[in-house]
Amino acid sequence: MTLMRLDKYLSDATAFSRRELKSLIRSGQVHVGGKVIKSPEYQVESDSQVTLKGEAVCYRKFVYLMMNKPAGFISATEDGNAPVVTELLPEEYRHFGVFPAGRLDKDTEGLLILTNDGQFAHQITSPRKQVWKRYFARLDASASAGDAEIFTHGMDLGDFIAAPGHLIVTGIPEEVFVEITEGKFHQVKRMCAKVGKNVIYLKRCAIGGLTLDGKLQPGQCRELTADELEMLKDAPLPPLEETALR
Ligand code: URA
């Protein structure tokens, strides 16, 4: 449990600004444990019973979201020109200050994690942590068993050596799954280009043991469950059939 100022507690838990909260507190609209508290500096525990304008406040510092990223959005919190994924967030998540944990290219779709927990983001994005990511790719030419063999050895992409990955050819030879543990700039596209194929469509379908929720429409997001958070960190990729049609 953490002890903190009442105005800090409320600013973590609600969309009000610190200034608005100070005024709400001073005007007697905040209760802690049933008692009106008019001092913004008053110390509360993270599990204190707090109400604001008569409504119970649910405190939490961190939030973890799964988004089905649509094409056309940059994986960032701001950009001078193009729309960014955080613009797609429902109002209730906007004040948390979430950012994408790992990037997908502007034209790539699929599973994107957004959180305000920097340590957690590092755990799932650092190449050292060896979290596998699975992508579905449509190519401009058929992939062969020979291409798949090349992927298993890793490859020299000029500025770095990509670690061994997998290229799995599906029933349609231009459609493949690519599985890698790193996430360097354009990595999947560059690995496919190295075996002579251009990626014409790319979607991330899984990270660690977590599969993109097929019920999420492009642009929608939902919170991750505690089990899903664990699956992101150290579970193997799900069976291919689970991601095959997504
Ligand atoms: N590799 C790519 O080439 N693009 C992405 O968006 C993700 C991985």
C-alpha cells in the first residue's frame, strides 16, 4: 500500500486536473472513509475509500490495454502530421498517460499493447527478454521451404544481425506467419525482402502467449486481465490455429 496526497490520488484515478481537484476538495466534495476532507495535502492510502461528488473513486496507477491497431495510425502519443494510436483511446483511459509498448509501422495492423507502466513495457519489448511476436504477412510472391530455412539461421540486415526466427508458409504460398523475438525498425519487412519478397499486408497476431482478441474491431481496445498480463511476459506463442484466421 502506498501513502500519498489526496489530490495526487485523485489525479491518478480521475480525468480532473490537479487544479480542478484542489478546488473540488476545498469545496467539500471529497470524502475519505465517510468523512469530508478539505485539504489537498491530506494523506491517503491507495486502498482508502474515497468518494468524489458522492461517487466512489477506484484508484489505480497503472493501466494495460490491448488494441487492434488499424492501418493509418502512428504508434506514438503525438506526431506533427499523422494521426496517432492514442487518439483512438476511449475517454476513460485518456488521463492515464499510456504509450505504446513497442511499435507497429503506420501501415501495420493488429495487436498493440498500451500502458503507462514503463517497467512492464520494457519487459515485453526488450530483445533480451526474448518475448516472441507473431505476424501474419501477405507477400507479393510465394514463399518457399528454402526461405523458411533461411529464417531459422537469422540474417544480416546490414545495421544488425536478426536473431533466428520462423517463417511458416500457410496453405496459400503468398501468406505466411513470421515469428521473431526482436522488434527493430521494419524488421519483418526487411527479413522478407532479404529472401526476395515484399510484404504487402502485415498484422501482428500474438505477443508471448497473448493472442489479439478477435472481437476487437480495428481501432478498439480493452483492458488486459491479470492472466493475460502474465501470458505476455513469459508464455510461448499460442498454437497457430488460434491466430490463423485473424
Ligand atoms: N516488422 C515490420 O516490418 N513492421 C512492423 O510494423 C512490425 C514488425
